[in-house]
Amino acid sequence: MLSGKARGRISARTEEAVRAAAAELGYRPNVAARALRTGVARSVALVVPDITNPFFGRVLRGAQRAAQEASYTVVLVDIGNNRAWEAASVEALLAGPADGLLLFEADLPPGTSEHAIQIEMAPGGEFPVVRLDVEAGVDHALDHLLELGHTKIGHVASNFDAPTFDLRAARIAARLGPVPTVMAPFTFEGAKVAAAAMLDEDVTAVFCDDDILAGGLYLAARERGVSIPGDLSVVGFDDLDFARVLAPPLTTVAVDAEGLGALAFSALAADLAGESVPPEQVMPVSLTVRESTAPPA
Amino acid sequence: MLSGKARGRISARTEEAVRAAAAELGYRPNVAARALRTGVARSVALVVPDITNPFFGRVLRGAQRAAQEASYTVVLVDIGNNRAWEAASVEALLAGPADGLLLFEADLPPGTSEHAIQIEMAPGGEFPVVRLDVEAGVDHALDHLLELGHTKIGHVASNFDAPTFDLRAARIAARLGPVPTVMAPFTFEGAKVAAAAMLDEDVTAVFCDDDILAGGLYLAARERGVSIPGDLSVVGFDDLDFARVLAPPLTTVAVDAEGLGALAFSALAADLAGESVPPEQVMPVSLTVRESTAPPA
DNA sequence: TTGTAAGCGTTATCAG
DNA sequence: CTGATAACGCTTACAA
């Protein structure tokens, strides 16, 4: 009765009384028993590549907020940027605790029949995808640079193999043709050494796949005495909190990470409820212009 | 039998055969049924104030790694810096999914008999606590500043009410007596406006309760044209990734957030296993000296 | 409107 | 060493 399925079967007075008594005694339905009986755990798993990256923290918060509202619980799986762990981790989830999966840049062993939503992946796969409008993001960034008068633009790309980064590269190529490119890892230190090579290229502006990569470029530029934006304009992607506090503040593509997480959860909830969910949903992005971009010298 | 409780009751050959068949058919024990029968879900909940803060991301990763090794699952609850949500959120957990709680700067309704570990809280409460050696952290920072020759030191304190911040203030007071203090919120923008007031004080160095607060101070200093460390030395706390990329790189107290998370999980696991756990465990910290500190002008 | 009973998939116990 | 059986706490269907 406490599950709310009593529609009109019992009197309001009785219901009231029972609820009061339940509250009085501190009664809590046993979720394990309910899960066993109904086959539904009201819990979803979120798989992220690196929870240490603040971007995923925001996605997680969005998903968790939405989940909480629907009285779902979210269990976190952090792949730790280590693809080897991925299979094992996801495998563990399939064993049961989760009704469905929110997969951020992760794949499922093919044929595994499970409810899942993929985040920031290419559409056309087995599961619905929810993603950022990456193409619009690079368009905004490139338009801004082009308007400023830059013609020699470089690309500091992520060396993490994920569709979202392929999309960035493809869009840049489509707009500008081949451009000087370096691949950088997702840490300030690593990105710094990788990005240093970009300073030897003949470019007046660079687009970075992510703010962290831009941070690495800042480090390299500082070490080499190249001034931003005087000698080099730089634009990042994600608008992480620290972009604001860089010197100079970073011009970057702002994305709604929490919204992305929340949207992914809603899609999964809809799927679990048997509703049909669109094969692809994309979140708009915008450009936040700060002080790291200026006309070329 | 698959639960491994068959110690010598069946032959190795039989066991082998059964396991093979199980793997063949893709059999997975149903966790809900197991949880119902055994009363144990092999799952713990981690409650954090703000998952958006990279510090908690690191704690979460540490806890998750340790949990995964023990084949536990961790469910996340993000309070969102909103104390009002806290009770409701924790309440939801008590309903069942979690065998135990990892409470970061959170309290449990008193008397709630549950297995829990408190992180970064004052010892002496109902549950064992695991925390950073905050006192040593401020000692390191203060010693460093004192050695540099600073005598007029200010304190940018967190306005978030948590024992760890009380500890910092108490230690500073014990070492230096009353010092100019401003309270700042946990965002760059908010901290910037709060920290601006510190620039009007007669101080040559500032200790910040957290790197984020230090970032706010950087912003205020930049706006007012005060140079770091020329006019003002600043030291932060936590050694978040972005501390490295600030200009100048921030001198800060480095803490092992992942280790903290892992330690907290182990303590909880021990508690769950019926082992006794020490009422207080503290993690050592160290000072990372970078370029935001120098002798007073 | 209310009561009763079956069964979800495990694990544990107790005879065989 | 093996096989049958009860019980965990809940939901649901059906009988009263």
C-alpha cells in the first residue's frame, strides 16, 4: 500500500492512519526486497572517464540532481582514463545494481541487452545518444578568431580517443583545411610539453580541444615568453571554473555540463519507463569571450 | 556454491565444471536477491558537499578505487553546498541501498544507528573520523611565511561552516593571535569580492583556507594592481590542479585527497566487517612551495 | 474494502 | 558430500 498503488481501494482515513503509524515506527521499505520482487532497483550507473576532471563533476551533479528528483540513486564508476578497466567495471554493473547505464565516452560489449544512454558519442549505435553541439562550438570559436583577422590557426587536440574530439578535428578541417596540430594529454604538465611544439608553428591563434589543454598552452607560452593574446590568441572548450582565473582570462566555448547530465538521466528514465527516446539529442553551446583573444599583431 | 563458501565440500573437478557452465550461460548472481537474503548490499554511499569542487572528485576517485577492489559499489550523494538538502538526501540512503555511509562534512540525524565514517570532521562524535592533518598544514604554511620574514599575515577564511575550517582558524589564532580575517564563499567570483577587502588591510601575506579562495584573491589583486608575490605573498590549501597554472603558480598545502577517500572506505569496510576501527585517523600533508610567496618588500 | 498466499533468486540449514 | 526446503521483505493477484 505504501507503494502508492492503492488508488481508491482504501479510504483516505485508513491510509492516513497507516502512514502516520509507519512514520511513527520509522518504517522503511526494504529496497532489496522490493528490487527482487519488482526487478527494478531504481538506480542508474554513470560511467565517466575521469571524475577528477571538473567537467565530469558537473555532469555528475546534473545527473544526480535529476535522479534524486525521480528518487533514483546514481552509482558512479570512474574509469580513470584507463580503457583497460572499462570492460571490467561495466561488467560489474551488469551484474545487477543498476537498472540502466549512463555511458560517458564508453562503449558496452556489443549485444549486451541493457538500457543505456551514451553521452558525447557518435549517434547511430545501439543506444540513444545525448551530446553537446560540438560543431557549433568550434564554429563559434573559429568565427570569433576569423573575425579578429586570424588566418593562421593551430589546433591543440586531445590525445584521448573519443568521438567528440574527432568531431572537433573534422569540423576544423572542413572549415580551414589542414592546420598545424599537436596531440596533448589531459593534464596541465603533459599538455604543456605537448603544446610547446605549437609555439614553433607559424600560427597567430590556437584552438584547444579543452580548457585543460589551453592551460597547458598557457604554461608553455609563459615559459617561452610568448604573450597571450599579444603574440598568440587562444580559445578553449568547456568553460571550466578555472578558465576565469587564468591570466589572461580564457576565451572558451561554454557548455552546460549539468544540463547534459540531467538530460542524459531523463533520457534513461524515459527509456526505462518504456517511452521512446530520440536517437540523438544535442545541447546548445555558446562562446564566452574573455581576454585571451585579440587581433593578430 | 558460487559464493565461495564451499571450502572442501565438493571436489575441485565439480567446482571447475560448474564454474565453466556458469560462465558459458552468462549466469550472474542476482544482487537484489543476495542483498535480501544476506542483508548486505555491498554498496556504500559517499556524501559530499559539492562534487563540482575538484577536491571532492579526487576523494571520490580514491573511495571508488578502494571500493572497486573490495567489489563494493559507491553511490554518490551531492549535497550541492545546500545544508537543507542534506537531511533529505541522507534520509533517502538510510532506506536501504547502502550498507554504510561515508560522510564528508555531513552529520547524521543523531541516534540513527548506521555504519558510518565521517571525513574531515571533529573526532569525539558517534562515528570514527578520518581527516587531514590540518594543523600541520597551517603550521607548514605559517612557518614558511614566518621564515620569509612576514609578520603581518591575513586570513581569507571559508564561510562554509565545517570543522576543518574552524581548525585552521584556531591554529592561526594559537600561533599568531588575532589576525585580519575575511570570510569568503567557495567560488572564484564570490571569493574575489570578499577577498578584495583583504587588500585594504595592513598585511604582507595571506593564508587562504582553500585554493579556490586563493584564486579569488588573485582576481582581486589583479584588478587592484597589487602584485603577487611582490606586494603580497599568498598561500593556499589543497593543491588543486589549477594551482599549478595560476600566475604566479600558487604555493599551497598539498593533501592526498585520493588517499583520504581510500582510507575512509577502508575504515568503513573494516567497520562493516566487524573489525574495530580507530576513532580518528589523520593523513599527513605537506607544503608545495611555488612562486606566490616571497620575502616582504 | 480487506485478507491471504504465492513467489521473486539467493543463502543457509538440515536430513539423507 | 549432496539434495531438498525454508526464509529474507516485498508486491500482486485473487479470494473472502
